[in-house]
Amino acid sequence: MPASLKGLSVLITRPRAQGIEFAQLLEEHGAEPILLPCIEIVNADDWKTGPLESYDWAIFTSVNGVEAFLERSPTGRPGKVAAIGSATAAALQAAGWPVDVVPERFISEEIADLLGIVTNKRILLVQGDRARPQLADILWMRGAAVEPVAVYRIVDTPRDILIDGLRQLKEKGLPDVATFTSPSAVSGLAEAAREAGLEGWIKTIPIVCIGPVTAEAVHEQGLACAAVAKEFTIPGLVEALSRVAVHVG
């Protein structure tokens, strides 16, 4: 990874466990990670599906979804499996699940196109409780019988904790760059920053996003994205940081 990350302080807003892994990768390339988790991931316990072999397709939209789904050790297999992104595919394959399609980008139309003709096909959509409806809507419009199932929940970090964390950072020194990997983290930090009197900071700090869905959430908050990862993975996010780092300082 380019030496341009050396000395760069990077705000990590991911859930704590995932943030630690990201921080370790940044440290390997000379950056200074600053953890301020804006959300946490909790496995849901109230979901169910039909027999897996009754589905023509199962679509997994994230590593979190794979882990929550497989925790129940499900039996059977759907006809085919699609995994959004290489990291999601790797998590499935590590558990012994063959993957037939791997859309690299979470673009609803492109994912639907890769599945081919879905008329009268039964599709299991494995996702989180705050998943956007676009993919399911497109598949429904194309004649599929889609069954979205939320296997994990996103829990917001309490606002007072975020505000206190931001004020502590202000005293110690605010980071050079902020990173986001989910829309929920974007809204949580943006609103906390405004309440903490740091609206000017959140509007001017370079923001790097893991993908276009998260970048859209940044724009919805009236903020600007300095870079979006070309590959929607943590290594891709680090590469995007290196593109921004040359302009920071």
C-alpha cells in the first residue's frame, strides 16, 4: 500500500469488532486509526425461511448476513447462490457453500441482470433489517417470488456516547479523514456532529466511502464524498484512502 498513508489519522465508524480489523490493516500501512463505532451488528432471532432447496436462488448481500444466517447451521441448499462482493463470496465459500454469481457492485439493476430470467423463480434475499428495498422491488417487477429475510439488526450507538466521543476527539485532535461503510453510520455521526457543535468539521473533513450506497447517504446529509472505493471491500477502502491522503495535510 502507498506510503502516503503514513501518519494519516483515520476515523473508523464501523462496528467495534470489524473496526478493530480495519484498524490493524491501517496500522500496517502507517496510518493512525481512531475508532468511534457508530453502529453495532446484532443477530436477529425472529427470522425463518422455507426449506432451502425450495428456493431457485439465495442472494447474500453482506458478510454480516452470511455469518448470521450460517450461525443456525441451516440444512439443504438453494438451487443457486449469489454473493454481493468478493468478501461475501469468500465467507460463503469458507463455510462450504458454492457461489454461482458474484456481482462486485451493489447496484440493484446489475445484480438482477446477472440472475437472468427470474420469472416465477423463488428467491431468498438474505439481508439486514435496514436494507433498502430496491433490489427486492426490481426482482418482484421481473416476476420473481422474492422472500426478504432480515437475519441481523443494526443498532445505533446512543447519541450521547457519540457526542461525548466527538468532543473528546476535539480536545485530542480531530482526525484527518473519516471513513464510512454503511448509511446508518453516516446519519449517526452527522447528526451527532451537529449536536456537538462540530457541523463545520463534518462538512469539511474528507470522507471516504466503501461503496455508492454509503456515498449516497453522505450526499443526503448535505456532505461531500472525497472518494469511493473501486472495490467494495476493506482493502478497496484503504486504496481509496491512499488517493485522498495525497491531498490531506
